[in-house]
Amino acid sequence: MRIPRWYAAALPAYLAALLALDTQASLHEQLALGVLTFVVLGAALRPLPALARAQAVGVVLFATLGEVAGSLVWGVYHYRLHNLPLFIPPAHGLVYLSGVALSRTVPRRAVVWAAALGASAWGIAGLTFLPRLDVAGAFGVLLLLVFLWRSRWRATYAGVFLVVGALELYGTSIGTWRWATDLPGLGVPDGNPPSGVASGYVWFDVMALLVAPSLVALARRASADVRATAGEYS
């Protein structure tokens, strides 16, 4: 896929600034940040091929479902205002594009090894010396390692992990969101952030990569139908 390499730096920089602004934003200002982030995502998608755009849109859709389930319903984590900020869905699309761009900028083998070693070290640290015991994160790390080992999209998952890991550490440190001490209803100790949080993003990516070709086909079929209908009335 032709994704500009500069996305690997520019999009995470935007997201970091966005999270910092959110720490001081009122609800109305947060809504404005959401609108701005949708605009940024639209601009980032515009020069991309149809399949890449469909993948990013798919990530936004599946990640939004995951956010509603994980934050608002289950309560595994919560945002500063105890809502789902409007900027979060499009931000997931920007995270995905950042990860893909990173995997195209750095040698793929290096990205995969960096993600695997980084996730493993983080998972071990969460079970040993970090301030909060992180059992749930360790399970997530195991799942991520399976995808990094077996999937043909391993470089994309690795790039996304590196971006997600950096943003999770940053976002929790400045108070944009916070993870529960234990998984509600299960009592499994969880980190803040959990080491395996990127495994959730992998599921979003897996689903988006699977459905993206169908989304492109549907869009093309709809476009053809519109042109055919317009031709009948012209």
C-alpha cells in the first residue's frame, strides 16, 4: 500500500498534542477536538488507495465498538470525563495509519523484532517489578506474540503496537484515561496501561483487514449503480 512515510512521525505527533489538549478541555472543547480529528483523518485518507482507506475506516468502526464495550459497558478503563470522547474513533484510524507507515519506513524484520522484544519485556516487568501487577496485560502479550509469529500482516501489527504502546504510556501519564486496577467482574490484576493493550488493537486490525476488500467492492458497486441511474435520467 502506498502510505506516505512521513505519517509515521506526523500523525503520532498530532495525537500527542491532541491528548495534551484534552487534559484541559471542557466537554464542548472536547467535541471541537473530535471534529478536528475527523477532519485530520479525512485529509490523511484522501491521497491513499481505496483499500487502505477501507482498512482505516474498518479500524474506526471496530475500534469504536470495542471502546463502547470496554470503557462504557465493562469499565475496564475510563476517560477523564467518564465519556467516550468524540476524537477517539478517528484517532484509532490515525493510529492504524501511523503503524502502517512505520512498518513501511523501518525494515519489517526490525519492526517485528522490536515489537516482540518490547512487548515481552513489558509483560515480564508487569509480572515482576512494576508498581501494579499486570496479569491481564501478560495474557495480551502472549496473544500479540502469536500474531507477530503467524500472521502475514505481522509488520503492520508490530508497527501499530509500537505506536499504541507509546501513546498508552503517554496518555495514562498525563491523565487522559486510566485503566482499572482489576478487570471488573473477573478480579484479574491489570496495569495502567496493561502491557498487552495492543492485542486489542490487533483484533481491530484483523477484522478491518478482513472486511476491507468487501467494503471496497460495495463502494464500487454503489458508485456504479449511481452512475447507471444518472445515465438513465441524462
